[in-house]
Amino acid sequence: MNDEFNSIEGKLDFVIKREYEASNFFNKESKKVKNETLKEILKLFVASDEMTYQDALLIAIKKEKAAFKLYTDLAKSSDDENVKHLFESLAQEEAKHKLRLETIYDDFSYPEN
């Protein structure tokens, strides 16, 4: 990993900065859509004028998967057990978000199931 990951502070600063930037971006994008359900999802993720509901869900699922991998990698690179546990907990939260979005996607895409 980069030099910024050599310390606990560097890892935490990176994660906090990334989450803050993502939150601001997705909040701004959520104001562009009219569908309230999609708007709520986009507050956490992303949308564009040409994106369908299913497209937005797929992007959100991919972002959760990437966040899970990031936190898992950060946990593996941590020597401090408390920090390792923190990143493992964050990874599990991202996994829960991904599962929830996959369920929403399945319910929307295959309502007969």
C-alpha cells in the first residue's frame, strides 16, 4: 500500500476522507432524481440523468463490494488488533449493505420470485 497507510492515523485519515467525499457527492446527486426510493438509495451512492433504477442499484452493489475489499485489505495490513477489529467491523457493515442492495435489486428485477 502507499506510504499514507504506514500508520494507523494515515489509514483512518484515508478512510474518513474517502467516506466524507463520497457522502457529499452522493448527496448532491440524489437531488437530481424524482423517484423517492431511488433518491434515498442515491443519498448513499450515485445516479445520472440516463441511469435506470437497476443501473443505480448495480453501481451501488459494486461500490459496496469495493468498500468491503478496501476495509478487508486495511484490516489485513494492520498490526494493532483494535484497528484490525475496527476495519473488520467496517467491512462487515459494507457486506450487509451489499446484501441489502442485492435483495432490493432481486425484488425489483424479479418480482415474481
